[in-house]
Amino acid sequence: MTTAPERAQAPAWSAELHAQAQQFYAHQMQLLDLGEAERWAGTFTEDATFAVPTLPEPVRGRAGLVAATRRTAAGLAAAGQRHRHFIGMLDVRPRPDGAVDVRSYAIVYASQIGGESQVHRVCVCEDVLVRQDGELRVSARTVTRDDLA
């Protein structure tokens, strides 16, 4: 008699992993908002993909992320604006292979320097996180915008 092969079970959710994910996103978004392009890109794997509806195709790799981030920062500076990204409602789901699926909501605030702040975008962010050298890194990110859904 043959038996079906056992499927690998995903590790159970843990408060520790959830806290690690929250700290990861807090740090990552602050790097982005400070315009630290290289350090922000360093929170992704070398071959990461980043798909966002404002670009015709996904950005691939850290070099692409750095270039895209610098372009955005230059555009914001020229417009006299600052963006702040708030990530919340994290749904953290470990996979059997050790990766972690994270779905979250992102609110981007736009502030005119010396002026008003307003909600710029409301998005859903779906990431695959992996560990490299003990640190969480994004291997794939897909962002969808509520206004385009």
C-alpha cells in the first residue's frame, strides 16, 4: 500500500515573527522617506522584484530600486514635497519553505514643505520576505492602489 507524501507544514504564526516584521517595515519605510536609496534598496534581496501600478513593468534588482528611488526623491524635492509611508494591518503568514508572506495596508501622506499634508495614496502591499544573513529582506513586492482597483 502506498501513502501520500507528507506536505511540509508552515511554521505557526508567532508574536516574535510579527514583531520582527513590524520593526522591519518601520525601519524600511523610514529609510525610504529619508531618501536613503541605497540603504532602502538593501532591505530587498539582490534579485528582488517591485511591482507598482505607476510603472509599466516591475523594477528588478537593487540597482533598479536605487535608480527609481532617486528619481522619485528628485521629483519630490523639485515639487517641494515630502512623503511619509505608514504601514499597518500586517497579516504575517510563514511558509513551509521559510519565506514569509506579508499583506499590509499602506497610507502615503504628502506634505507640501511649509504647507498642508494630505493623504496621497492608500495601497495594499503584498510581500514575500526571506531571511538573508539572519535579516528579513523583501524578495518580491506587489503594490495595488485603492483608487485604481
